[in-house]
Amino acid sequence: MSKIHVTTTVNGDEVEYLCDPRETLLDCLRDRVGMMGVKEGCGTGDCGACSVTVDGRLVCSCLMLGAEAEGKEIGTIEGMADGDQLHPLQQKFIEHAALQCGICTPGILVAAEALLKKNPDPTETELRYWLAGNLCRCTGYDKIIRAVMDAAADMREAS
Amino acid sequence: MALDGSKPQFKLLGTRPNRPDGLDKVTGRARYGADLNAPGQLHGAILRSPHAHARIVSIDASKALALKGVKAVVTRADFATGLTGDDWNMQENCMAGEKALYDGHAVAAVAATTPLLAKDAAKLIEVEYEILPHVTDVDEAMKEGAPVIRDGAADYSVPDGLHPNVVRYYENGKGDLEAGFAEADLIVERSFKTEAAHQGYIEPHACLAQLGTDGQGELWCCTQGHWFVRQMCTAALGIETSQLKVTPSEIGGGFGGKTTVFIDPVALALSRKAGGTPVKLVMSRSEVLRATGPTASASMDIKMGMTKDGRITAASGVFRMQGGAFPGAPVDVTTDLAFANYRIENVHHVGYDVMTNRPKQAAYRAPGAPMAAFACESVVDEMATKLGIDPLDIRLKNGVVEGDRSTYGPKVKKVGLIETLEAAKAHPNYAAPLGPNQGRGVASGYWMNWGGDTSASVAIGEDGAVAVTVGTPDIGGSRASMALMAAETFGIPYENVRVHIADTASLGINEPTHGSRATFASGLAVIQSAKECIQKMCVRAAEKWDIDPDAVTWEDGFAKPSGPNAGDFEPLSIAEIAGEMSDTGGPIAGHFEANPGKFGGSFGTHVVDVEVDPETGRTTILRYLVVQDAGKAIHPSYVEGQFQGGAVQGIGWALNEEYVYGPDGRLQNPIFLDYRVPVASDLPMIDTVIVEVPNPGHPYGVRGVGETGITPPLPAIANAVAAATGVRFTELPLSPPKVLAGIKAAKHA
């Protein structure tokens, strides 16, 4: 089967890959671009572990084909910190012990960042509904919610 | 090694530093099971039975093997023969032999150059099945005439006359049941059912395996216990344990479900068949739900007697546990822990381990305990309500304390049940006002915890920094607690300790991170190893000062003369001693190899407020409080995290999660959309209170905390729903249709 050539931008860098038409964006990011921070938890868009942004919009990369990334701007967890400067969300997740096993953490951070870009001052309820597409089995979400709210408060103060 | 009474004040224990692996895990750098690739690797895929019960007549892989890029196909014929007992069960579960025993049972596997090709090839493997009658319900499986899963699977414990699907029988009791019930003013008798729930770890099982024709291999995999993986894989393949090195990846959740193997022996067999080429094998979510995990399901009868003033006089229980197509449902734990919260003179329990055409049950957080707690704590709650006694008071009156004889036999050691009840009573949540359709539920729960085979090492670097090496994978922040305990023992900064999780070639055997044992047992091993290092460093200082080693003490990271009589020497820091170690006798390290037995059990009490929508039957959790005894919370944030996570898993099991089998014996909900675990919008904050009743069997008083937290939620929520609706529900989950039907039935009654 012939492969499709894709040129796209991942975390600001131009990348090219060849992919099978059936490969998902998740497969391509992990296996063709090497972005192993993007995780597969379900492959059916139910768990959010593979969350990335495509042209600024939050998507489950397991629900999009790799071929559809042509010409898009993809953002993954690997692009979240600014060099050695962690994003406030990343810092607060560590400080609040908002991760236990950590497998859902990249997806939740990407999803939370997408929310704060749209709504820098979410209520707890808004945040809980926004993150309802990101499953965490370890924490019961308590410390995740606290970490995001705390990061949001700091970011509002800094801006 | 007993509680270190000489050090009541801690400098570091109880603080909340950042976890050492935090940076890797918030940047996406941490490498989990599916994140490692090897040059030239192949990709595996497994063909699974679509039938609940079927004889495998033939397997024809010729079409698959004819595809360009397909390198190997394995079936059961490629595994070792002659296994018995648990090894046979494990091997049979990883790859079916004569029969497929459940929907999703592996029957063949293929390795090919790409993941898509492997999946395509698996579909081309032709299997001829002879479909057999099946059974998936525990009560049905025990009935006369039920399909026999495997004749001869029962062990010596099963009395004559029971169905061959009953494979283990367990009985335990004391006192005079009849006299106990005669003494009671109130007797309540009820039957309960719980469905199987899956551990639901977000990371599917994944591994990268290489096994040469010389019998030497390496395996990278996500597991709670890589020595267990090594033992199981080598048994399944017929090679010696030392020939396989297993390296644990970071692990994306386990909750007990990653203490065994499903795909690892298959990947190794594929690699061997493909001439030693590495094979990567990653499960899909539906494979995880169909063929790994879940808990046992249970069918239970409980009878309890109580005097008017709330004293429990007698209790009896029958527990029928369904553990899939293999023996191993946690029938002993379920029965033993059923009434373990209480001081009861007259008690009797019976348990049945029952096979059905379902996946082999695996451990899930306090395996077996939540089901029994649901049944027993529901009955206690009903009795308290009928007698007009506060549910916490009834537990305070009957709750076990040190020195009591437990319901299952041993004497109760120092435990903190009463302390959790008192703390729950004093918490503002217990006094919060409730509105219409709202109810409050209370329940307590217990897990006895575990020690187990433990091996660790602590080595001093040339600059005085400390490398801690343990064999228990870090599943929820244990690197932080190990580093805290090591730093506390040495009297050095937390940041000067680095904790490593070793592969199977680098330490003696270790049991997994299971049984709530890592912080207790690996922690104790680290403390002991650190003390050995300190003792060696004191000797180096004594030799340098030319004084007796007994005249040297260790304080805050320095060797010091123990008093004025010992001599007047400048204290030597760990860095100074380490810097000279090559000239003063060589490397300095400490080791620990044992199985610490003085683990202390942990009690917890939960208080939950719910609102039940009378129109839809939907239950909303309004408030949730976890109070639990941690002995000593080494890193309180991760202790709270265990409390909160356990509670929310329990909320899922109580309200939503269940295995749904169709009449065809196939799992109806093998994706997260339909197997619905709690999401953020389902929940409030989970309030926690850490009670600290130190465990006398650990130098710093640690008790395991991981598992107790899932034990009280099932009954606490059922009790709250009963309070909100006036209807006592006896079958989980309390899904909206079930609750709505119950409310409607009560109205018409």
C-alpha cells in the first residue's frame, strides 16, 4: 500500500513523514515524529491521554488521521515548557502532587492549557466539565483541579 | 526492626517536597511501557476468541504467514508443556490450549514488520471452533446442569456434591452462632451482589521483548513487579529465571492488575520464533477490558444480630466469588475481612471460589475486601437505622481495638479504627445540613497490608550523594517517600538522594508494588540499608581518629565523637568520608534482603453525602470524606492521593462500573465510553484526614495506605442512597435505571 507524504508543524518545528492512510495522528506523532509524550489510553476518544492541539484546537489525536495533519500546527506536551522554564501548569502539577502514575498527565496538561487560553478564570465546575474528557484513574481529580486553579490564578496575576 | 522510639521528631518525614520524577512526568519524557523501541523491532498482534466457550478444533496460519513482512506466528504449541498449578493457569490464560474459555481469550499471535500489518495478519489466521455452552453468572455457574468450565480444577478443599465449577471452599468461624442470634434483639438477613469492575489503569499493557535461540532474553514492560514477570514468563517458556532480564518501565497505573502477565510471554515467544528479533506488543483498550483484570464478582448472604443498645451478638456470611475461567477469586480475603471491623464473639463465614466463562480475575486494590464490606456494612447500617443509633456510634461501640480477638482468628494488633471514627465524627462534613433527596452514608473498611520479599541497596557516591536502589516500581510517588526516609536516616537534604528502580539482574528478588507494601517494606529496607552505610562510615571515622567505633555517633549527616571522653575531633561529613573512601577501605554501601513481617493493618472510615434525583435515579456525590490511619504519613500529599484515588475508584464501582455480558457470553462494554469510570465532572473535592497511629513494626511507624481506601466507598454510598431514598439497594452498581426502578417499586409497595 502506498504511503502518504505529510508536511506539518509540531511544536513550532516543520516535520515530514510518510504514513499509511489508516494511521492515526497519534500513531504518527509517536512512531514517525517521536513525540512519545502523547499517550494512547483507549484509541476511541474516551480517555484524553492523547490530547494535542491542532491549529490551537484541542483534539484527541487518536480520532484524527495522520494524513489530516498536512499543513496544520500541532502542539504536544513536548512543546509546553519554554526551554528550561516549565509552564505554570507543569510546575503546579508537581507542587500539588497532581499526578500519581503520570500517564494521563501530558493529556490533562495540554487540555488544561487549552482551557486557560479560552478562559483564564474558570470556575471549578467549568474546569471539571472541560476536563471530563480526560480520565485519571489514580488521583480522584482533586489535586488536579487544585493545581489547575492555582496555576490559573498565578497566570492571571502575571499577565 | 522496631519503631524507632528514640527519634520522635522528624526533620523531613511529613514534609511535601516535589517528587524526584515529577519533571519527567510533566514534560512527557518519562518512558512508559509503549514508549521504548528497539532497532529492527517487529510488532505483535494477538488473535482472540470471539466465543465465550469453544473447543479449538484447528488453527491455520498459512494465509497470515504468506503476507510479506510477517515473520512469526505462535500458538500454544510454542510454549512450554507440563506446567501445573498457578503456572499452568497463567500460561493457559496468556494463550488458550484446547479450549477458548472466555470472550477475548488469546488463541494465536503474529509478529510482523509494522503494527498495521500484524493486525491484518492476525485477521487472516483461520481458527475452527466448536462452540460450547457457556455461563458467566456466579449463581448460575453453581447450579446443577451448568456448563463445566474445566473438570478437575477443584482443589482438596471442596466438599463432595458441589458443582465442578466450585474450585475452592473456605470456612472460618468461632463461638456459638445459635446462642449469639438468640441473644439478639434485632436480626437482619439480606443477600447482595456486586458486578466485576476493572482496575481501569489508563496505560494498556505494553512490552518490548527479545528472546534468542540461546535462551537468553530481555524484557521491557509496564508492571508492578518485574520479578513476578520474570518468574511467570520463564515458566511459560521453559527457560531459567536468570536467563531473562526484566526492566520495568514507568507504569501508567496498575491497582493490582499489573502484578501478573498477559502479553509478555507471548511477545517473548514471538521473538524466539522470529529468530531473536525484538517484538513490541501493545494491548488495545478493548483487549485490556476483555482479557485482563477485572475483579471477582460476588453473590453474598449476610445475617447479623444486635442487641437494642447496638452490640453485635453474632454474624454469619456466605460469599460466592466468581473469578473467571480459572481458580483464584479472593475468597479467603473476602470472607476473613467481611466482619473484621468488629468485635464479635459468634461468627461464621463460608466462601466459594467459582469459575465462569469470563477473564481470569486479577487483584484490584484490596482484592476481595470491598465486596464483603458492601454487604456487611450495609447490614450494620440498616440495623443502626432500625435501632435509632448513630452509624458512627454503633461502630465506636463494636469497633476492634488492640488485644481484641479478630473475627477471622488472630489477635488485633495496634490499629486506628476508633481514631478514624472519632475524627470522622469531629469533621464538619458530619454536621453539614442535608436537603431534600439527600442522604448521608458512613462505612469503615480494613486492609491488613503486607510485607513480602524485599531487597534494596543504598550506595554512597564519591561526593557523598546517596543512590537508593529498590525493586518496587514507583506507581504513585514512592521515589519521593524512599528519598525522604533515606534523607531522614542519613540526616542529609532530600535532594542529595536519588532513587532508582532496579531491573531483575541488579537486586535480589522483590515482590511487586502490591499489598500496600512499597512504602512499608521497601522503605524499611532503605532505612536499614542506610543504617548499614552509617555504621560503615562511623567505622571509617573511628579509624581516622584512631578511636573505638563505638565512640562515634552519627548526627545530621556527620560522624562525631560520641562525647568529650571519645576525643576532640572535628565532625566528618558524609561528603568528606565518601571523598576518601577509596583510600580508607573501598566502596560504602548497605543492603537489605528479607521479608519484613511486622506490617500493620490500616482502617479507614468514609462519610459521603449524596443527592438522588427522583426523576432519573441519578446519584450525585455532594461531599466525600476519607479518614484513614497511615501510621506515619511520609509524604502527606501522596498519602492523601491514595485516599482520594481509592475513594473515587470505589465511587465508580458503586455507581457506574460493571462488566455487562450478553446472552452470547460476549462482553458488551469493552471501551471506556461504555465501561464508564468516574470523570472530573462527576465528583466534588475529596476531603481527607490522615490519622497517625504508628505501626510498631516500622522504624518510622509506616502503615501501607494504598488499598484500604477502596473498601468503605461501596457500602458508604449504598448507605447514603438508602438514607436519601428510603430504599435499601443490595446490588451494585447503583446505576440510574436500577435506582429509579427501586424508587418506583417502593412507591407502589
